[in-house]
Amino acid sequence: MSLLTIIQSACGELGLTQPTTVIGNTDASTTQLLALANREGKEMASIPGQWSGWPELRKQYTFTMVTAGSFTGISTTAGSNVLSGFSSTSGISVGYGVAGGSILTGASVTAVGSSTVTLDTPAQSTATGQTFVFGQVAYPIPTDLAAFIPATQWDRNFRWQMLGPLSAQEWQTIVSGISPVGPRLRFRVMGNQFYIQPPPGSTQTDILAFEYISNCWCMPTGTTTPSQTSWTADTDVYAWPEDTVVLGLKWRYLAAKGLNYAEEKDTWQNAIDRQVARSGTSRTLPLNSLNSGGIHLLGQANIPDTGFGT
């Protein structure tokens, strides 16, 4: 199963000359079939499938919270964005969150000097000898992420599910208002980054995890995990059975040529429905179990006295 055999199969069924190469081939029909094969892959990857997306495209992502640690002896001036008195600012980076003293919860670092740190929010009071904790609050998300799988975000160190994603209003309540966030981590996705609140503590390096749907649907031959968003070699292989893309190519090619494609599309749709039902297996639903209302799914309450099965 490869891009070349897929195109050759589609051409054979459409009555077209079968090419010996696809990538780099300048033949008009082959070029069009390659474009349609890329379209088919993108559209197939976007089909929901079961359990929040295709099992073939599900991935798990883990990352570790980063803390710069605790810094003592720090001075603030009311109305000033500059924290001073650092013996060293090693480990602090622009964009890090800060907690401590009279600094608002949502403050972040905008500049780092040898003995000073500048924030995007001014201090609320003048004080000396304070302790502040700095930590990373924005983390990159996987480059192949197409969609998050809901309710899979966890803090593995505390074995707590993270709270979120927060709405814009909820997030601003936390970072701008006078509102404690409590011990559980909140999260929100902004600007292709995964934000957390509160910032990491002075020694907090929790492992955070979530699952997502990848936007990759094909891969080099010899590999098992989809890693590409388009065909790049004749030997590339598909994430799903070859028949699904061959059938997709047939109706898409006929449609592009302005020909009748209804029957071919129906055949393709039936193949897709079968694949959705088969991918990732399914749960067994015992008919004698209870539903959420405490009623048996199959029992005296929903079986007729006579004529059962007719």
C-alpha cells in the first residue's frame, strides 16, 4: 500500500493510463490525482470518527512545568514595573509568570537584567526584602495538533484533572481580578500556546499530560505513526485502508471533470462508515446494565408482554 499503488488502482478503475511515478510527474491527470489524493487525506482526517476523532490520529503529549525558583530580598516601588535587588536573575525568562509581594496574579516578565526584572504590571506597594517565585506559564503545543481531546488534561504529580479550558471571562477573572485560584491548575489555549494558572511554585516540576488529534494522515514507508500532512514520496503509506482513498479519488476525479459521481460517492461513503465503525474497536453494552437513571436497559419496563421480537 503506497501513494503509487493508490493512484494506479484509481486509474485502473477509471480507465486511465496508470503512471509509473507520481511525485514529480508532470502528466496533467497524474498531477490532478495527486492533488485530489491530498484533498482526500485532509478531508478524511477531519471526519470525527469515534471517541473524539480517529484512533489512528490520536496522540498523547506530556511536558514538564518549568520553575525558575524562589528569589528573596527583592524590592518593589508602588506604581513601578521594576523589581530590584536580585543577586542573580539566572533561570528567569521573558514571559514567565510571577507570584509574591504586591504583584497581581496575572503579571508576567517583559525584560530581565542582571539584578532587575521588569513586569508588565506595576507593583501595588513599596516594600523591601520580599520573596518572589517565577515560573513558566505558557507552553508550546504539538506542531501537528489539529484538535484537543476534551477532558484529557491532567496534572500527573497531584493526580488531579486540570480545570478548563477557561473562557476569556473566566481567565481574566483569575489573572486580573481579586480571586484565588486554589491548588488545582487552570488552563487556557491562546496564541498556539498552552497557558496555566497559577504559575509553578519554587520547586514545582509537575508532569502535565493531554491527548489530541494529529493533523498528520500519511507517513513514510516502514513507519507506523502518521507524521505528514501531505504525500511527499511515491512510497508514502496511508493511515487507513487503501480502498478508502481509492474510492475517494474516483468520485472526486469524476466531480472535477463535471461527470456523474453520485454512485461512486455513495460507495465511498459506505466504506468510510464501515471504517469509522471498525477503527479503535467499540465498547460492549450489556443489555442488563443500568442507565444513568437507575433503570435496566432491557427489562420488564420496556419489553412488551406479548409479541416480543415480531
